[in-house]
Amino acid sequence: MSPAGEAEAPAASALYLIAVLKPRLGEEDRVRGELVGLIAASQAEPGCHYYDLVVGDDDPTTWYMIEKWSSQAAWEDHMQTEHVRAFNSRAADFFREPTELRRYSDR
């Protein structure tokens, strides 16, 4: 309870995302170059705890973008930024399959 005796709103649950990326074969350097700007801009956004690109040791042709946002609302704001919208408008040129997005919460 708050000092005034009112119930406090529940804290927003953090949002964790793993995006499975499959860059076009032979174009990995170009795709990584495009992702560098997206990552830097995203890491600077309010609500972004981390936003990192990793490559699986078992399959270097599959990449994973691992993200943590303070809330669903912070991620939704992120999705409306100019850098995300610009990247997404060209995503079909970068990947050999649609991106798979896995969502998790800390509930």
C-alpha cells in the first residue's frame, strides 16, 4: 500500500526477446554492418537494458539478437523508432528466412 492507503499499481514486467536471424549466405558482412547501427541506436533508447547480437557456436549461419526491455511499452516505443522502421523496411534484403521472435517475461 502507498502511504495514503491506496493500492499501488503493479510494476511493469520486464520483456526479454530473442530474435532468430538467418542472414543471407555470402552477405553476412553486409548484414552485420547494417545491424551495427541498429544495435547502437537501440542500446541508447530509454528502457533498453541490453540489445546484443550473438552467433551460435553450433551454427554460424544463425544469429541471435538478445534483448531486454524494461517493459512491453518500452519495446513498443522501440519498434516505432526511425532506425527500427528503416531497418525493418529492408529486412527482406538481409535475411534468407523471416525472423523468428521469441518473447519471455520475468513473471
